[in-house]
Amino acid sequence: MNIKQEGNVPQKITHGNCLCGAAHWTIHGEILDATICNCTACRRSGALWAYDYEGHGIHVTAPEGGLTAYVRGSGSLSFNFCRVCGNLVCWRGTKPDKDGRTRIAVNLRLAEPGDVAGVPLQCFEGLHSFEDLPMDGRRIADVVF
């Protein structure tokens, strides 16, 4: 984690990378929460998601062809994996929103544990009801370490 000066206000920057180091992401600004989801895809990967828009609060970099995407059926998002080590790096919306921005989430499990340990968890019931569950006070450190 780094602090970048934005005018007079320091801005937190959190970094993550895959196991082999080929793919990287950064989040600019405070991470308000991390989503832990029980849908069939997230449950299998164990991802913890932080959301924003591609090229705005979140930046993902990888070599040309370094990420491979999986889109389930006619899905609205793609899961993107490092082509070398197989780590799940992010998901991306398959279509831009009405304002032209593309929704993206990065896998916080690729960050240094201490950099994200205090981030509150938002449980999402993605298997049946597709809704946020009440916050229960847990943080990433409670489920990872």
C-alpha cells in the first residue's frame, strides 16, 4: 500500500498481483468494503472483491494476452485469470454502463494481507436471493488469517 498526494489530500493506493507477478492491479482511494459472495463462481475461487470502474479507481495491467477470460453463458461479466499462473485477477463487465464506464472488481486476495486486513466484509447472497446481507462487523482478517 502506498499513499499518493492528490492536491492537498493524500490518496491511498492498494496494489495486488498474481502469483507469478505478470498481472497487477491498483485501487486508488479507500476500499470501503470487500464482497464475499457464495455464488457458484465466487465460492469456487474464494475471491474477495473490491469494485469500481476500469481506468477510474481500478487499474489492471498485464502483458498483451496475459489474461484469459471466462464468460459463463451469455453472462454480463468475464472472470479474468493470469494465463501463466492461473490466479483469478478480476472480473469485468462485458458491456459498458450507460455512462460509458465499465464496471470491474479485483480480487483482494492478491494484495499483501496487511494492506487489506482491516477492510470490512460485505456478504453477498449470490446463490439464491442475489442481495447484500447485513454487515456483521467482520473484516478481511477474520476470514483470511
